[in-house]
Amino acid sequence: MLDLKIVEEEMCPIGLAGHLLIDKWIPIIIRDIALFDRRGFNEILKNNREGISSASLASRMQYMVQLGLLRVENADDHAQKKNYFLTEAGIAFVPILFHLASWTAEFRNPAPDIVELTSPFYSAQGDLQEKLVDRLRQIHVTKTIEPTPLWWLADNL
């Protein structure tokens, strides 16, 4: 097995991003945690549109913790339940997801209902993406607010 530090030091930034992050499930998991406030394994497993398997979800979440995109904590309400939170690196990935969504909305045909929900964030007019990132930091890092469902759609974010 290759030493990841050596691999990182030899690759260009685009190649390294592809090596580390280009995976069908990583953007979906970040989307579900960031935008739909699905913090538990079963919440993500049962509620995503794409039908991730339990084994794929488990391996990706473990990998994302190793990459520093997610942090796992024991849940307050159940001794065996774990909750996943975005780290600063995971939060910084959310605007990239909106850029990817913008590209697919322009050149492909994704689900119109989701395009409608996410399109205000594509161009980041004003400081909407910055407000979103700040709110994600309050939810996942400082834990100073508890989000309501679809909180990111609020006009005043």
C-alpha cells in the first residue's frame, strides 16, 4: 500500500483531489449531512435518493473521517448511536458541491425539484454561500444552533 503522504507530495492539486475525493458517494454524504441535517448512519442510509448500500456508506464514512471531512461523536439520546458532523474541511467542500450542481444543471438533466432548491446557491450572488458556510460552522463546529428542516432555504439564512 502506498504511503498517502508520499502520494500527496508527488501529485498536482487537481490529481490529488481526484485521487482523494472523486467518488460517487462522498458528495452525496456531505450533501445529506450539510443540507438535510442527516447526522446518523441510518438517517443517511434510509433517506438518500441514490440508494447507497449499508456497506458502501460505512466504508465511505470511515474514509471521510480519516480524510478529516467528518467528525463522529456519540449521540446524547442513545449509547450505541453515532452522529456525524462536518469539519472545517467538510464545510469548505459544500460550495464545491454547488459548483458541481450548477454544471450538471446547465449541461445535464438532474431532478428539477432539487435544481429549484439549490439554484440560488450556484452563483453565490451577494454572500449567500458565505452565509451558508457560516451557518454550517455554527451547526457542526461550534454547535451554537440546532437547524430546522431545510434551514438553508430561509430567505434570511
